Amino acid sequence: MWQWLVAGKISAVVTSLVGNESNGLSLGTLLKTGGFKATSLGVVFLVGVFLSRVLGPESYGVYIYAYTIAMLVGLPLHVGLTLLIVRSVAQYQQQERWAHIKGIKLWANKLVAGGSLLMSLTLFLYFTTLDNEVVRITHYLSLLIIPVVSLAAIRTAILRGFSKPIAAQIPEDLVRPCCWLLLLIFAIYLREITPQLAMGTFVAAGLFALLVGQIILNRHTPLAVNKAKANYDSRVWLKTMMPLTLIGGIQMLNSQLDVVMIGAMLSKREVGIYQIAAQVVLLIQFPLIVINYIVPPKFSAYFMSGDKKSIQVLILSTTKMIVLVSTPIALFFAFYGTNFINIVFGLAYSDAYTSLLILVGGVYIAALIGSVDFLLFMSGHEAVVAKGQIAALLINIVLNLLLIPLWGISGAALATSSTIIVLYIYMGVTVWKKEHIKPGIISLYQSKN
């Protein structure tokens, strides 16, 4: 009986916080999306725990560094492109421009295929100069991440544009991490886990998820799109994509710059230790990750219709959910982070706590400000955001160069958190000034007064 009463109370609280369909955010969609994201985050977290314990800080750092470099190099192929696809497909569907949806789908695949080949060949030539065989082979295998992740991102973006957030999550958030975990468990019975094997199993899981994603996309693509003759608006797409790519690329570089600079200025061991803090802090970002997965198409549609009132209601609802979920998680890691790291990851990673504490502060403040980046994307202010991202990147680089030699990985964490806070405050103020929309915690505060 008490389980039913607790479940009923939670359901009532969540319903009062997020509202219903009239608020623009379905409780069912939110819970389903949250369930998928929680499952994905949980499995990825388990994989991180598994690899960190089996590989140790040094080898784990080799894997993380190779993965990070491959992801950063592949950014120009899919970051801006996926933002363009989500916004364009949502608009084209509303306008029933089926030929344009087919056109952007084919155009995006060709762009990614050609770009992946060029980038992979260029990096391959560079990686041949690496002396350490383990590092070199791990980097070779990481080249396959570029086309696999980029093509998968296109399929996910199209499904999100169709307002199918649940279907969009299945390949990358459920199939890939679960498949990767199973492959690692199977592999440990056959041989010793190495950075090369960890990278190879990740690529294999990604290929399988890509196949599943294509099947799901085929199932959810409207029949009118399949029947239409592709209509290409390449110049407009490319023109729109460039600032989005700049914004998304700089944003991702900002998020990974700490890892890259630690690897360049310190050692792979420090990379492995720092990654633990970065991985744990994702738990605080969880509600914002879920919300950012659902709301962009809704923002786009509301901006097209001029319905800013619905946007404000949606922001208020999502901010309440972020506060409800992120606050207790942040407090837990602030007080019990050391014990958590030692028990879950092992004593070899205990030095990650200070970095974790610093990152928790920056990420929590950003979460409270909310989805201001997507608000600016979907309202056509890409150039404004680009300026902020460039300034943030420069600040991040300077702070990392100054603070890493002084305080090691804690300095990198301080540089990252400071940059995040400055950037999100800038974007929040910009949303308020240009669109007269109150971001995140401001909307929540004013609703109480």
C-alpha cells in the first residue's frame, strides 16, 4: 500500500510541475524520454565504471583521449547539420513540404559520407607518426567513430524533427550502450581488456545501432516523403548550417577542451582521473539533457507561430523539473562525492573529488538557467550565440593555460566551470533582451511573486 501512496504522490507532484499537453510538454513524453535517457545514462555509467576499474587510470586515459580527439574532429560533420535538420524538418513537416524533407535527408548523408572519408584519411596519416603501439592502434580504431557517429546523428535529428523523441533515442541511447556493455562482458572472458579492445567494441556497437536507427527511421518517415521527388535547397542549408556548425563545434570544443589540454599538458593518467569527475557530473545534467531532447522542435514551431506565451509556459515547466531533480543530486555529490568515487571507481581515482566539486557548481548553475542555447537557435539568433561561444572558447583556453600548471586537473575544472557560468549568463540575458522571454530560474522566481 505504501508503494502505491508514494507513487501517487510523486505522480501528482510531477504532473503539477510539468503540466499537461496544453503546456506544450506531455507528461507521458517527458517520462518516457526520461526513462530512455536514464537507462542510457545508467548503462554508459556502468561501462565507465567497468572500463575505469579494468583498465586503470593510465590505460583508461589513453582510450578517453583517443575517443575525445575523434569526436572533436568529426564535429564539423554533424553538430551544425543536426541542429539544421531538427529545425528544418519540424518546419517542413508543418508546411507539408515533403520534397524538401527528402532532399535534406539525402544531402546530409552525402555530405557526411564525403567529409568522413577526407577527415579519416588525414588523421590516419598523422597517427602513423605515433610511437606507442597501443596509443597508435587505439587512435586508428577511433577513426571509425567519425562516420558512425555522424550518420547516426543525422537519423536521430530527422526523427526529432518529426517530433518522435522516443523513437529517436532508441538506437543511440538504448541499443548502442547496451550492445557495448554486452560486448565488453563477453570480451573479458576471452582476453584482457585493452584500450584497443574498448575502442573496437564501441565502434561495433555503434555500427549495430546505426543499422537499427535506419530501420526505425524508415518506419517513422511519412509515406509522402518517400513518394516525393527530392527538392534540394543546398545553398540555403549550407548558409544556415555554417553558423550552427561554428556554434555547435565551439560548444563541443568548450566541453572537451579540458580533457584535450590535460592530455597535452599533463598525462593520460590525469585524463583518466579527470574523466571520472566529468562522467559523474553528467548525472546533474540529466534533466536538462532530457528536456533539450524534447523541446527544440516545440520552440521552433512556437516561434514560427509567434506564440511566445507557450514558450514561457514551457520554460517554467521545465525549470521546475530541473530544480526538482538536479538539486538533490548536486547536494549528494557535494557532501558524499569522495565516498562515492572511492566505492564505485576505486581509490586510484580519489583525486577526482575536488574536480567533481568544482564541476558540480558550474553545471548546476547552467542547468538552472535552462535551454537558452536552443531558444536562441530556434529563434534565428545563431550569429549572436556564435559570438558568445567564441568568447567563451577564448576564455576557456586562457584559463586552462593559466590554471592547469598551478592546480592540475582541479585547475581545468575551475576553468571549465567558470566558462560555463559566463556563457550561460550571457545567453540568458540575450534571450531576455532580444525575445523578451524569461530564462530558467528567472521565470520560476517571477512566477512565485
